[in-house]
Amino acid sequence: MEKVFISYSSKDLVWAESVCRLMEKHGAKCFLDQRDLDRTKSSWPAELVRALTESQHIILLLSRSSAVSNEVLTE
């Protein structure tokens, strides 16, 4: 199963969820931080790095919001 990391601005969450549903409908396993990352844990940055390194593909939802997002730029 191919793993896909989806990088996006939180302002584009609806788009990211749509892409995620489409990819998972076709057999991929997506990492969507709003769904898969527990930000209450102190290890969430390590979990984010793990998800990135375990993914075979990265989808960047490029928008005006993501282009200026520090989080997206960090990823």
C-alpha cells in the first residue's frame, strides 16, 4: 500500500480531505495531520517527521494560504 503525505494550509482543509478521500478510495494510505496527528502529545513533531519519511509520495496543495504558511514551508 502506497503511503501519501498531504501537505496543505489549514485554511484548505476541505480540499485536503477531498484529495485524501479520493486517494484512499484508490488504495493509498494518506497522512492528514488534522486526522492523524495528536498535537496534544509532546512528540508530535517527531510523528510528523516519521510520517514524512515513511511516505512514498507527498502531495502539496499549493494555494495562496499554503505558500505563506510557516508549517507548510517547514514540511
